[in-house]
Amino acid sequence: MRKLLIPILLLLATSAFAKEVLPFIDDDYTKALAVAKAKNAPLFVDAWAPW
């Protein structure tokens, strides 16, 4: 049980940290670009297609 608990706790901590540090701006490229430029940060663009 203990061997399983540690990876689960790490996963939860990592996902909570990622949401805090890497906020996503949905469907507003202009705003996302402006925020990235203001923070001097890279811009991550997530694109997908149903095919």
C-alpha cells in the first residue's frame, strides 16, 4: 500500500502545482500572446483535430 501511496501523492501534488504555475487561456490566442509577452514567458499552443 505504501509503495502505491507515494506515486499517487506525487501525482496529485504535481498536477496541483501545474495548474498554479501553468494557467491555460482557452480560445483567446490574442490574450494568451499578450500575457506571455508581458511575463516574458514561452507560449504553449495546444492544437488537435478529430481525425
